[in-house]
Amino acid sequence: MTVEFTTCDLYDADESLQSVSLQMQNLGGRARFRGPVRTIRCFRDNGLVKATLNSPGDGAVLVIDGDGSLESALMGDMIAEAAVTHGWAGVVINGAIRDRVAVAQLDLGVKALGTNPRKSSKEGTGDQDVPVEFGGVVFRPGALLHSDEDGILVER
């Protein structure tokens, strides 16, 4: 699915959009993606991430606040494949992924701080569908997120 927009043009047209200041890496096979925000806050535990991305996404973007930890990955290729299968537009992770090469082949937008081959725990601890904040932006469930090669914009 091709998305026709640039975040630069969107911001020029509406400077009230929030711009994520973190320099996140494009790691998925889809460089441009947009959709309504759904959120998870977790720390080195991807149980909620796995369960959520294995449920219908309906074109949404899952924003995961992993507290910026690069100590273990919050998503790998199998969870990313589930996201594609279930109709998610993308995933934005304030943390790490694993299986970088395989994830880059999937039709899924993925922005993350980096990669780490270490698995996270799978206890399912964390919070879901709550406002999360990183990179100077508050991500509220339902807000529209736009992401491309230049960055991430979110409605206030």
C-alpha cells in the first residue's frame, strides 16, 4: 500500500502537529505509513506487544514506549509478520527490535531506536491504551500519526 504524503508538507500545512524529536530508524519495509494511534507502555517485556499485534489492527499504528531501553528487543520478525497479517499500518518503538533484515522485507512501517538480538521477557506486564510520551510528543490513543523518511508527526 502506497501512502502519498510527506511529513514536511503536512507540517507546513498545519504547524499544530507534534513532531517527534528522537532520531528513530526506519526498519520496516514500508517507509511511509499513517494511522490512528494505539499504545503500550512496557519495559523489556513484549507480552502485551505480541498479544496486541496478533489482534486486528484495522490500519492502526502501535506506539510502544519501552522507556528507550536498547537492552532487549520488543519486537522481532514473527511478531512483525503477525502485525502484517492482522492489518496494522506500522509500529513505533521507543526501544529496540530484532531480526532487522527480516523485518525490513515486510510491508509494515517500523520505526525504532535500534536493534538488539536479545529477547525480552513475555510476562505481559505494562499498560495498554494509555497516553505515552517520548521525543517531546504525547501519543494519545486515537490520534492520527504520520511517519515517513523525515520523521513522525502526531495530532495533538
